[in-house]
Amino acid sequence: MSRRNLIFIHIVFLIVIVTLGFSFILMSPAKVPWSRYLYTGIKQAIELLDFYLVYFVIVPVFLLPKVKFKGIIATIIYLVAYWAFYAYGFPEIIELIFKQEQPVYATTGIYYTFLYAFMGFLFRYTIEGVKNIREKEQMEKQTLHSELSLLRSQVNPHFLFNTLNNIHSFINYAPEKASDSVLRLSEIMRYMLFTANKEEVLLDEEINYLNSYLDLQKVRMSNPNALCFEVKGKSNGLKVPPMLFIPFMENAFKHCKKNLNDGAIQFELCIEPGEIVFTARNPFNLSEQKPVSDISGIGLNNVKRRLDLMYPERYKLEISELNNVFDVYLSLELPQIHKN
């Protein structure tokens, strides 16, 4: 919570408390002497002192680091001491100011002491709770940003070596393929190092990156027709987190069989009103490690954390294995489109 918002909340709180404190006097049909206003003001000042002592001293000094035995004892001592002051010291102050005897407010003192102390506790712990949530979210975002930066700075070594070997073999007998492969690889590197350093990128840019990646995969496949990537719908300037879909594509190539029939590996990106749906399907080898527990790249847990932050309660991710086929279904809800 920003400092400005916090100050605003305190100002509103003070206005409400002061208004309530003087409301009974203002609504009185009889004429109220000025001494009554002064008495009410002093009383409220002492009660607010209780609130802010708890807010600024008791909670942060004795209780926030850790609720220890000493902190609890210090809190009890404070409450008893403040109650004694409110019940016995406050009447003496009033008598000194107004030259009138005042009764001992023992019962009333207990009520107001604990009321304002409780509000101080509740207020401070609520603020700290919101602060901790914000800090946790920021730390998660920083962690994800660091992991994504690490991913951008590295290319899968096997993929890179295989691509370079293919380019080397194409130089003599298929120079056009070599040139095209170099171009695709440079597009991938440029995207990973420069474009993908943002929180969100244009969906068109992400699709171009995926196409470049898949084109290089086709070059090293014995049957390029085994790979199919279809994009349905128009992006219309939509943005998505960068490199969100690539872990699922990497996983498909990592765990699929060597000899593949046409259309064995299928990827589809469907852009619908208010929703983006990505699906992946590929056969996998039972002798390999199960893909669900080891998605390559930034990892399945990282993908889920990014989705939790970027699309809280607005995404659906399903991963399943059936009959040696690995399926991924990812749906991203886009509420801004619903508002058309």
C-alpha cells in the first residue's frame, strides 16, 4: 500500500472517530456549554493516543517480529497501565482543568481501552497483511523475471547444436536451407534476447517466434509432415506473456517417438472472443521419463506461477496422458474482450 493511500486512510479514520465523538453533542436539543466540547475533545485525544500507541509501538516493536512470550507480557502490561491511566488519571486531568470532581471511570475505562487497542491491532495487522501480500507478489514476479531472463540468455544446447550441425550439412548441398535456417535461428535469438524482456508481448510476435522454432525443428525431423501448427482467429493486437507456450512445444519434441507419422505432433492456437486456447498433442515413449513431471524450459511450475500472476482465476490448464498420447489444454480468459 502506497504512503499516500495510507495517509488518506488515517485521515478518513480520524474524521469518522471525531464525527462520532461529537455527534451526541451536536444532536442534543439543549444548549451545550463550551466546556463539554473541550471535555469531549480531550477524551477523544486520549482514546486516539491508545489507538496510535498500539499501532506505532506495541504491534511493530513487540508483536510483529514474532509473537513471543515477552511480547505478550509487554502487551498485557501496556493494556493494564493504559486502563489505569484512563480510569484514574484521566478524571484527575479533567478535575484539574475544569475544577470539578469527576467519578472514577473504571468500567468505562476498560471498555474504551480495549476498544481502541483492538482497533489499533486490527488496523496495523491489516496494513501489514496487505503489505506482505504485495511484497510476496513482487518477489514472485522478480523471481519469474529472473528465471525468464535466464531462459532468454540460454538456448536449449541440444537444439542449438543440432541446428548448427544441420546448417553445416546444408551449406554444401542445400545452401538455401542453410540460409533459411540461419535466418530462423537469428529470429529466435533476437526475440529471446530483446523482444521477450517485457511482461507482455504482442501475440503476433509470439506466434512468429513459435513458427521460427518449429521451422527449425522440421529441418531436423525425418518426416517434417509429422508436425502441424495451426493458428485460428485474428490476434487484433492482443498481448500475452512471452514464451508462455514454448515449454509445451519443447516437451513434445523431448518425449515423442523417433519415427512419426504425418500429423503426429499437433499444436493449435485458437483465438476466440474473450479467450485464447492453446492445445498440444504428441505421442510419447514409455521408456522415457513421464512428461508431466518434467516439462523442459522454464518448467511447468514456473508456467503455473506466471499464469497465477498474469491470469488469476482466469485460466484453465489441463495435462493428461492416455494411450501413449500426451495432451495439453490451456485456456486464457480475456475479460477486456467481453466488454465490447
